[in-house]
Amino acid sequence: MSFHIQVNDQPFDSAPRAGQCLRTYLRERGWFGVKKGCDAGDCGACTVHVDGEPVHSCLYPAVRAEGRSVTTVEGLAGGDGELHPVQRKFLDAQGFQCGFCTAGFLMTTAALEEEKGSAHDDGKLDDLPRAFKGNLCRCTGYRAIEDAVRGVQHTERPCAGQAVGKSLGAPAGPQVVTGTARYTFDVEVPGLLHMKLLRSPHPHARVLAVDTSAALRVPGVHAVLTHEDAPATLYSSARHEHPTEDPDDTRVLDDTVRYVGQRVAAVVATSEQAAEEGCRRIEVTYELLPHVTDPEDAMRPGAPVLHAGKGPEARIARVENNVAGEVHGEIGSVDDGFAEAAVIHEGTYRTQRVQHASLETHGCVAYFEPKEDGSGERLTLRSSTQTPFLTRRALCALYGLPEDEVRVVAGRVGGGFGGKQEMLTEDIVTLAALRLRRPVKLEYTRADRNQTAIRMRVVSNTGAYGNHGPAVMFHSVGESFAVYRAPHKKVDAYSVYTNCVPAGAFRGYGLGQVTFAVESAMDEVARRLGMDPLAFREKNIIGPGDPMVSPIGEEEDLHIASYGLAQCLGIVRRAIAEDRSTDDVPEGWLTGQGTAMAMIATGPPGGHYADATVSLLADGTYDIAVGTAEFGNGTTTVHKQITAGALGTTVDRIAIRQSDTDVVRHDTGAFGSAGTVVAGKAVLLAAESLAGRLKTFAARYTGVARHLCALGEEAIDCAGRTVTLKELHEAAHASGAQDEITAEGHWGGSPRSVAFNAQWFRVAVDPDTGEMRILRSVHAADAGKVMNPLQCRGQVEGGVAQALGATLFETVRTDDRGAVTTAAFRRYRLPQYADVPRTEVHFMETTDAIGPLGAKSMSESPFNPVAPAFVNALRDATGVRFTEMPVTRDLVWLAMDRRAVRRDGPPA
């Protein structure tokens, strides 16, 4: 068959494969700006133009493009490299974070701009919720995207040495908007083999036999791997600096499966289609075992024991009771405290499972590279990971490899939110690559009184394996308790194994779930006392000099190194006083307002390490080498701002290398909100050290006193003599003083400070239908010295949007066997443009005594107070206390109907 197609004005005549979609056809020809986010037409990341019309290329058959002109995001820019006007607007507004979805929004917007004023113009540009109904963004909260479409410019260009505190754009911004930023799979690897996984259909079973003979006969299949091929070593897929934080309860491939979907075998073939066919032909004989999916049932006597036979070396708290980890503690006497109380509120609060839903799925590609000394090959893994160094360490331990034999590289990562603080694909891909000595790829498909006592029992369903389970449980009952003063506090918390898909790290690391319960309970106690809930909080929160005490003990390295909580609550109080958002509420709707707050440590406990190197280059510019990964969190920009400030230069004169175990030194990972307060601190120490060294060397070189030498953008002024940085570099090399033009910094993540957040909502509810509308959203954030207001605001807005999704509709649904039934975006409801209100973000005026230049973390914490603030507003409007998430429209209507809530308001 003859086939002709124009892609970005280039002709192609190779015919697509039978059934091939346009997305894979384009990517196979190097147009990597076309992304895979869902392969179901739900997310829009694959949007391209076909004869000027935007289409989802994952659904569009490639054969239909015959004779047509296709434009991808790479083809929007002019032939002279001039950005398309829409690309320029997205760059100026920074209408992206991780950038994985950006091409889809750009292509949709560009098509609508082209239609504007024509006969085809149906007004979508004036109705963005309708225009973007086929596009999803998980990071931004959509405000930045709206501003981009409207042509709002946010980026600044500060003078030399003045970058900190300014809204600089992301260094990778031009690559993001042109589709040339390289994510995990945006590389061509010769001889690549593809892996597909056969997964268990049973929640609990023993694998008695695996017949792979038919699979091996499929043309193109190179290998089928089972538990007999996998190492017997137990490990955890969770990644922490200290591996002992998690139980070692996992094998690469196990002869016992403990949840529906656990991998049983891996097929490696020349194509994905052959690998999938190989999986279909594997025959597995199972012995079915009893299963349990409820964590309370799992702890009862007689429940199936999931990890029987694993000894103390696995670090499981109580194997016989399915308890992966537990914590118990009491301060004072809770019983005495309750006896003193005027009001006692007792309630059971339940939060659902949610998914990170990063648009770039989990996956990696492994291949072999020659060693620099020519002595053979070493293994390289390109992975969508937040922890390249910890992943390398785990792989080396698992397969007995020296660290210099393994390189792990994280390209640009398409979203994380804690989900990529795991080793979920690298372990099995490494097994296949080592076995076959070939490149292998695996890509996942989709009263004016004080509090007297607080007591809480927390039960967490960690699923079939304990990755992050005990650590999340421990963290969840720390700051959520410590933020309130009470002489009596008690907690009993359990992380419990069940035959459900394993849980893991998620934004907030357990605090969001427990804060939902604590802040809801505080609101209810205040109402029963007849107190303003905001005043009740102000009376009971800790102050700047108070100890942070929780039943799990006082953490010695945790300090209130700056205090903005009172300011946060003051912002809420002013919002309430000034609010006029109810003016346009439909008649008969009920309105209410609610507040919640949260505290979070500005880094994980037990040490979080970062090493950085800053060097002067031969051309007079600078280089930063730091290990942390960039996935829309903004650390690349902030690290350059910090360095520019310390060295008195501009960010465009600074290059950065990161997240590659081969070219940078150790970094624990991009999690725990550590990008600024840990890695940024290491960068600051290195940059300040280099500034001192350069001035010392310049003084020696010119014979001028050191205190008379001042660093400038491109040179050093030595008492009136200008020495260019290029000349200084040459002089250092000529004199053998290379150590004077490079410096290192290290930070171990301790001591730590705390950050504070407060969220306020005004909502309206239709008692006849349960429909809810957010009339106003206000968020107050204590981030210390805000290094980049534009990016920090984006983190807050994205956190609020993600939390609203969890509050209103997101839920991972499972059947009675624990099997997930919401595996696609159209079944797992993510917030769309129309769902997310504009949130007013306010930053407090604080300067932290620990964080770099006074900064604190602010990527996880905005998530935590959102759900309780919303349900507190619903309680105010309807009189109903909602104790389970998500709070869907039907549940709201049913609850109001049961309580006979009518248009004249809740019953007395």
C-alpha cells in the first residue's frame, strides 16, 4: 500500500502497522513532543493537528492521516526558531510545572486561536472549561494555564545577584513549550526489547507451576521470566535514605501472590504486541488461599496471614496479626483529660485510596554502555524516578553489583507526588537486561476553653506489601498532633497488611488523612462549645516558644525556626470579614464557610542528604552539579537563583547538571519537600564557598586586599581593576590552583523547621440536588522567604487542586477481591479545568533560621488542610458532619435528605 503523510512539513511514506495509532507512529519517527498519558483519549497530552484540526492521536488511526498534514508541538514554531505566539504566552505565564501535559494544552489553544473570528469560531476561547474538557493537568491547578491563554505575563528578569525572591521562569521552559524537553522514554535506543507483565487474577494464591512453552514460541519473544529466575532476596520497593525504615517483604517475582494485579511473569519481546501475546499464552497453576481486604478484619485472630514465615530480618512488626508497623504512645492521662472536658467529640473518619495520577506513568529503559576505560560494559537505567541514587543502591544490593557498574538517570520527570519514591519497574527490567544483555523497556499503561485531651486510633491499609506503610503511619500522627497544645494525648496506630494493591508515598505522607480527622474534630468541638472555630484554633495552637509534643515523642532536631501560623489564621479572619462571595448565590441555596490548618516538618526525619558542587567554567560562566530530580517542583530554577545570588551573577550564566548518578554526587531524592531546604541548602553552601574562594584567589592574583574584591556578573572588581571571570579561570589553571575555582556543599537535612498552612472556603449547596459550588478559596502559606513567588504559588495552587480532587470525587475503587476497578482516567475522576476554582494565595512574612536564605518547604503541605476546610464549610452550610471522603454530590444530597435539610437551612 502506498502511504504519504506530511509531519511538520516533512514527508513520510512508510506505512503504519495494522491498527497503529497516530501517536505511536509519530513517536517512532522522533516526534517525542507527542506524549502518552492515558492511551484512552482522556488526558489530551497526545494532541496534534491533522489538517489544522486538534485530535487525540492515541485514538486517531495512523492510516487515516494518509495524504494529510500533521503538526505536532515541535512544528508550531517558525522555521527560524521563532516561537509560535501561543508558545510564547505559555512561556511568559509559565503555564506548566512538570510540562508533560503542556503540548496538549498548547495544541488545543493554538487551534482555537486559529479559529477565532472565523466561521468555525464557536466561542470556546471565551469558555475555557468547555475548551479544555479533553485536557488534564495534575500539577498546576489550571490557573497558570488560564493566565497563559489570556496572555498574562508573570516572569521577571532581575539584575545580577538579585534573583532570589523573583519570579523567574523555569530554565527548561523553552524546551517544554517546544516539545524538546526529554522525558524518560524520549530517546531512541537501538535494539530495544519490550517487556509486558502477566499479573495475578487472584487476591491470594500460591503459584504451583508456570508453563511458558507456548509463550516462548510466539515470534519475537526472547524470554519469559518467572519466580524461578528471580533472586530470593527480600527488599522493599519504597526508597528511603535508611532502608530499615520499611519492611523487607517483597521479591522481584514471588511464588505467592498477595493481591490482584501482582506480577507473576515478565515477557520480553521485540515488540509490545509480541510481549502481550506471550503473556496471553502463559499457563499458570494456582493454589487459591483465603484473602482479606479490610484492615480491621486482617488484625483479628484467624485472619489469613499474608507474610507467614518471614522472620525478624524482614522487620515486620507482627507477622501473625498482619501488622506491618505500629506505634503507641500517651502523654499525661487521656482518661483524666476527658473527665475534665466540657465537651467530648468522638467520631470515626475514613479516607479513601487515591492515586497520584502523574501523567507520565511509571517506567524505565535499561541498556548497556561501554565503560570509559574500555574494560567492558555497564548497565544504565533511564527511569521516571524521584530517587535515582537510592534506586541505584537498591539495584546493586539486589543483584550484587558494584555501584560503578550501574548508572541511573532521571530525565525530566512527568509528575511525581511521592508515587515515584518507589522502585516499581527498575528491579524487573534490570533482571531482564542482565539475563539477555540487551536493552529492555517497561512502560506502565495507567467556648472559651482549652483542649484537655486528644485521643486517636489510626488504622492504615498498606495493602499486600509494606512499602512506606510504617513510615507513613508514623509521620501521620506526628505534626497533626503536635500543632495543638493539650496536656493529655494518646495515639494507637497500625499499618496493616491486606490482599489489596500496595499503598505507598503520597503528597503529605499521611498527614492529609489524619489532618482531615483532627481538623474536622476540632471544628465540631468548637461548634458544640458555641465557639467560633477559628477562635478555638487560635486559643489552642502552639506558639513560637512551645514544644512540639506528640504521643510518638518529641523529635529533637525539629524546631519552630520561624512562626507564621498566627499570620495564616489572620489571613483567614480577614477573608471572612471582607467576603462578599454570597451576593450571587441562587435563591434557596445554603452557604457556609470553613477553615482548617496544618503543620509539617520541612524535611523527613532521620537524615536526608544532598551534595552539591559549584564550579567556574572556562568561558566565565558557572556550573551546578546536584543530584535532585526535576519533575515540575521548580528546584532547578531555585538552585540557579540561589547560586546567582551568592555569586552576584544572573541565572542565564549558570548551567545545571542533575539526577544522574554518573555526573553528580549523592542525593537522597526529590521527596519530602527537600528540593529547596536540603538540596538548596547544599547548593547555597557550595556557592558561598566558591564566592569566597574566587575572591581569595583574585586578591592573590592582583595583589589587592581580599575585602576590596567584589564579585560581579562577569568579572571581579579588585579595587578598581576588573578581572574577568574567564581570565580568572585561565590564571587558576596556569598556576595549578584549580581547587580555587570549584567548591562543594553538603547538607544532611538536620536540624529541621516547620511550615504552616491554612485553607478557607466559602461554599454553596443546593439542598434539592446536592450540587456544591466553591464560591471562594483562600490559602495562607508560611513558606519562609519565598525564593520564587511564581513557582511557589503554582505549588500551592496545584496542591489545593489535587486535594479538592481527593475531597470531591477521586477514589480508587476495588471489588470484594481487592481488584482495582478504576484503572482508566475516565473511571478515576481527576479534576478538570471546570472543577477547580481560582485560589487566592497569600504568603506570610517570615524568615526561617534554618532554611537556606530563610526559606521553608512548600510542595506537599498545601494539600493537607483542604479536605477538612471543605467539609467544615459543608457542616456550616448544611448542619451535617461528613466523616468520609470523597464527599460526592449524591452523598451530600442523601445526608441532607435524611436530616430534612431544606432551603430555609439545616434543622435546629
